[in-house]
Amino acid sequence: MKQDPHQILSGLAASNYAIDLKTLDLCFLAAVKLQAEREQEYNFSEGELIELFMVVCETLDPGGDNLRTRASHTLRRMSEQRMLARVDGAGIAERGDYALTHLATSMISSIVENDTLTTESLELLMNQLIARLTEILFAARRAGTEEEWRKEVVVPMREVVRDSVLGIERRQRGIDSDHEQLRQEITDLISAEWHAAIDQCQDLLAQASGMLRELNNILLRGRDKCHIQLNELQSLADEAGQDKALEAVEQVSQHVERVAAWGKARQSAWSVFYQQTHAFLRDVVRLDPNRALSKRLRDQITGWPFDPFFLAVARGDPIRLLRPMESKVESPPVTRARTERTLRIVEVPPDDEEVDLDALVAEALHAGASTLAEVTERILPEYPEADRYLVTGRVAEAVTRLRRVAGEHERPWQRVAVGLEIEDWRIPQSEDAR
């Protein structure tokens, strides 16, 4: 059952629990942990701990005084701060055996161990988690009694959280530490070499970005597969009425979701750092390769108390508008001119020009005109000078309708009026030529 956060905080505040560890204390605890792992002996007598403390003091501070007294005080402080626990059954007056507490072991492991999350280790851990969930899912399908659910589902689910998921979270802290060191390395490179460090900084950024992108992809794929199995486990536990199994499934689901959220958050944070660093390299370092501008700016800022500078801004006159402001502009309505709806009928006299022209052409032909030029010369004087060019074409058309003209290969040009010439045709006189 989940504990109430208010009760936990109230208990911590009432106990006045605090941790005060110096560098020497941390080195002593690390030495105890390393000694225990090397000798496979996790209980130490008080004399052994005092000897080990003296060795650490000789390594860090050679020639120190009162080492045994300092060792005794250190053991007492470590016990009061719950770093060391007495594990023997002897009395208070006798020297006892001590062991590192879980708090001390976790703290030293976090400082000393440097398990960094890589694509290989993450993929291995995710595959182990998925395989373990698959085994638990098969066991849940076979489970019938509450004892079987507890042994084959609830307890293994807690082991999944402790082994696989917490292993991923522990390695996440390692990659966070590596990225912090990488950011510091980029800062030191820019500060030391400035323009010469651009290519190296870009390579470091690209490598870190590619690694984070691959890790995020693996986390997203693994999260989807885990949720598929966890959803089926939740359905089976709900149908069987196993509340503890439902709590275990919910706990593992929250851990998996937290791991995926970490990957997404780190990807977003690194993207911001990547863009800002590239912008700094592009806009500052490349534009000022000799650091002349930055040096002048730094000198001006540091020397401001002795040689202050200010920015004076003169207020200019407002821009005058060429027309007065109008709060509301009225657009004229769209209108059109009034027209009469009924059209007036206008009588137009018939054009008898065609009829008159045909009559004139027929009269010229009866009079003995044998060429087109002769017919045209007789008719053109009957029309105004402005219309004679058009009348010439109509005369030719009327002649072809009244008589059949004789075509020749070469048609001579004949002048029929002032400034007007036509190709002449020969017109037979016989009536049968029509």
C-alpha cells in the first residue's frame, strides 16, 4: 500500500535527520565498500574499520596526528548518520561488528560507479525486460489460485522493477553525467582555442546527438512493446480480481513510462543546447576569429567604473501625416446609371447599294465592256472617292456572278482611278459565257 506523502514528510521533519559528510568521510566509505567487494566479507570489526580509516588518512593526508581518535569520532558520526549499522549481538561496552547501510552503499555506488547508458546496454536491458514480462504473462494465463498469482506474477513483477527498470534508470544518471562533462569540455575548448575548436566542437555535438537519438528510438520501441504486455496482464488480473497484481502492473507501467519520458526530455534539452551552441559558433566565433571584438567588449565592461560609457538616445519628432486621420471611412454605395427598360424601335431605310451596283454592272456589260477595268472605270465615278476602294471589290464580285470571266496566267494591272489599280480580267461578250 502506498504511504501518504504528508506522513513521510512529517516523520522526516520530526526526526531532524541530516547528512553531513566531508571528502574524507566519503573516501572512507568508498574504501569500506571496495574492501568488502574484494574480500567478499561485508561485516567489519571496529578495529578493522579503524585500521582502514588510518590507511585512508595516510593516503590523503600523510603525517596527520591523532589518527585513532579521529577514526573513533568518524565511526560514531557514521553510525549517527546511518551510514554504518552495528550488526553483532554484543553489548554496548564491547567492540562490535559494523556493515555499510543501504543508504551508504547507494551513495558510494552513485559516486564511484560510472555505468553509462549505451545503445547496446539499453537494447539488452529492454530485451530482458520484454522477455521477463512475456514469461510473467504466460504464468498469469495459467495462474488459478491467489498463491500462484503472488508467486508467479506479483513477486516477479517487483523483481522486474528492481533489476531491469532500475538498472536503466541507474545508467541514465551515468549518461547525464557524461553529457554534463561534454558540455563542460565544449565550453573549455571554446574558451581555450576559440576559432580552432569549431570543428572539434561540431564533431562532439554530432556524436552526442546521434547517440541520444538512437537511445530515444530504442526507448520508444521498447515502451510500446512493454505496454502491450502490461495491458494484457492488467486485463487478466482484473478478470481474476487480483488487486495486488494490478498494483504491481501499475507500478511497472509507471516506471516504464518514466524511463521513456526521461529519453524524450533529454532529447529536447540536448536539442536546445545543440542549437544554441551552433548559433554561438556561427554568430560569434566565426565572425570574430581573433577574439578582437569580444576582448574589447570585455575590457570595456571591466573598465566601466573607471571609464564609464553611456548610450544617449535623442527623441525625434513624430512623422507628420499627409492627410487627416479618419476614424470611419464611408464607402459610397454601388450604383449604376438609370436606363430605359424598353428599347425604342428605329426605322432604318433599306440599303439598295447592292441592287444599284448590280444594275450598273449589268448596264456596263450590255454597253460592250469587255474587261474588268472598263466596267470598273464606268462605275467608280458614281461613288464618292472615299468608297471607291470598297466598291472595286464589289464590282469584281458582281461581274463574276453575271458573267463567266476568262482566267489568264498573267493578269495585267490597269489603272481605273487616281491612285487605284486592279488586276484586269477579260470578259467574253457572248451570252452563253454566263
